Amino acid sequence: FIGDCVMALWNAPRHLKHHERAAVGAALDMQARLMELHAQWITSGVPTIRVRIGINTDTVLVGNFGCEYRINYTALGDGVNLASRLEAANKPFGTAALVADSTRSKAGSD
């Protein structure tokens, strides 16, 4: 967890064939489940939430980063930054998920 967000990685630490499709599928599944929860929350008078997703495919540094008293398994690099910017761009565009062309072109259209 990073503040109020979650960063998920595919294809690390182990190779995952079609990781782009897996990432997009997870985003679609998350949004579908959120819509189901919204229906329950509205009938119960519970406030709803929005989830925004940014997906990018790139070569980045992945591993344990930090020092002896604080270490995290994470990813670093321009590709990670672009995914974060895509997530943030959902707000002004009024969208729930933005997918970079580097991912879309490899994930397929079905």
C-alpha cells in the first residue's frame, strides 16, 4: 500500500505469459465487483467509493529496496511513474481506468 493506493505487479518475480491481459482483466474484475458493492451500499445507506486504475507495461527495476531496518519489494522506473500518472488522469477525464498503449497493444482487444 502506498498511502491510499495499491500498486500491483505482474510478471515479477516470476514470468507470467500474457501479463498485460492479466492486468487489464484484474482491472475490469475490480470495477465490476465495485459496481456490485455500490448496489449493496446504496440500499444500506453506506457511502460509495471510486477506484481509479492506471496500467502501463514497461521494463522497470523490481526487487527489494531500502535498508536494513526498512525494506520493500517494489518496482521503480519511468514505467511505474507513467502508470501512476495514468491513474491520476482518470479524475479529470471522469474515467475509472486508463491503459497505456504499451499494454493495450499486447493485451488484445477481446
